[in-house]
Amino acid sequence: GAGVSQTPSNKVTEKGKYVELRCDPISGHTALYWYRQSLGQGPEFLIYFQGTGAADDSGLPNDRFFAVRPEGSVSTLKIQRTERGDSAVYLCASSFGQRDTQYFGPGTRLTVL
Amino acid sequence: GQQVMQIPQYQHVQEGEDFTTYCNSSTTLSNIQWYKQRPGGHPVFLIQLVKSGEVKKQKRLTFQFGEAKKNSSLHITATQTTDVGTYFCAGPGGGQNFVFGPGTRLSVLP
């Protein structure tokens, strides 16, 4: 595709529910990052994939958060037992390789009621 | 862990005035990137600096990487209303992650 796409654009869920957020990176980009951005803050690193493997998941807040990238392209961020504090915009970015220019998607705005 | 700070947090300027934002890292960076995020939008890559003391220009924007590779600055000459947004610096953290600063939000009054 022409750019990074993310679905859904908005997700409203209730506390305790499970959600999946999808990221479709630019074709050919092997590196994929997930970030979380709260209002008025900079993007906060969550996890980095190089190909299919999670090369660095040090930013995941706790074990309720999990991400996969089974075929080295599309990635899914999964959040179990959502809490109100999980409300934020979840951004995905892809790049040709590690440390290269990151191209961000439009984000998914998650609201946990 | 590594921290990246930016000052000022907010800046309001009159159109035509200059603007500068400063970025400071707690550790030496192999490179630093700058991004711009328009209100309601997502971060968009502006530039990457790699060398100590490097200066790069993009039209009215001038980017500088400090000699010690721990600080950087972005200067905009003669701001325009199209410059409105939040400017973030970012650099490699420990491991293979990436650390963004908190950003400087620029408002330009016409």
C-alpha cells in the first residue's frame, strides 16, 4: 500500500474486555514498531519487530499486552482485560530496517469506558 | 533508563517570528530524528542527524546535532501558520527500542 494503515481508527470498549488492533505496514518494510500516545505526550515505545520476531518488547506495560507479526507483515496488538488507563492512541510505524526513517500510521484511538 | 527532554513545552509566536526547540538526551545518541505532528495527525519524519556537530537545513528549518551527540535543536526562521504542530525529537534507546521526547507544541498567531 501507499502508507501504513491501522484498523480500526476508533475503538470503544468496556473495562475488562479484550481488544485487537491491527497494523498493515508499508510493503517491504521489515521493521515494525508499536507506540502508545496519550494526550499531550510523545509516543511511548511498546514493542519492535524485525521480521516475524519481537526483537524488543521492553515497552509493553504488563502481561495484558501482547503483539504478533506471524508472517512478517501485518501485526496485531492484543490487549486483555482492558483498563481505563489503557485509553490512548496506539500508533504503528514501519521502516526498511532498524534505525531507518519510521513511517507512522494514522493510529487507533482506544477508549476504555 | 534513557530520558529525552525537550524545551520549551509550548511556544506561541507571531507569524514571521523565529522559533527554536531544544532536545536533550541523558545518554549519547548514535543518531537523532525529528518528527512533526499536526493537530489530530500522526508523527511525520522530518530529518535524521548522525554526525557530531552536524547541521542540516530544509528551507526555513535548521537542525543541529550537538558535538557530544547528546543534544539537538530545531530552528524555524520566519514561522508560518503551516508550521503549527508539535515537534518531537527521538533517538535509539537501550536495546532496540526508540525514545521520543515529550515534544514542543508550536502555535503561530496570524
